Amino acid sequence: MDEVGVPQSLVNERYMEVWNKVDLVTDEEWFSKKVEEEANLADYPVVLLSATSGFNKKVFMNEVSEMIARIMGKAVVKLEYPAWEHEKRVKWLL
């Protein structure tokens, strides 16, 4: 990214590497070593994903949410409540 004028600090803050199609991997031993090597070199999140099977979908979505919140200076808050209380809980948003 330095070659195109993007500073490393910006990459570290706003970049995520996503390895899609991990469901197609046949040599799991080689792949595990490769992932470990690459992830140790990166100063940003590296997410393994399979869009087909949904593998690591939640991990990917959490990384994206956290990155957006960090960039915008916001906090991610997760609220859990019974489904029957949903309308009452979000009414103030409308």
C-alpha cells in the first residue's frame, strides 16, 4: 500500500484481510501453517470465511462492526432481551 501512497497506520486502522472460499481447502495442514504465518505478519485482522457455508460469518460481521465503531468513535453495544419485548425496546428509535 505504501507504493500507492497509503500510510501503514491507515492500513492498520481501516483494513481487514478476508480469505473467502475456505470450504474449498483440501490440504488442511498446509493451509493451517499458511494462515498462521500470514496472520502473524499482519497488523490488521485476518478473517477466514466461507460465504457458501457461512463459516466464520459472525466473526467477520463482528470485525466489521468493531472496525466501523472504532473509526467513527462509537461503541458497539449488544442488548439481549426476549423477542416479545422487541417493539417496546426499540419504540424510542422510531
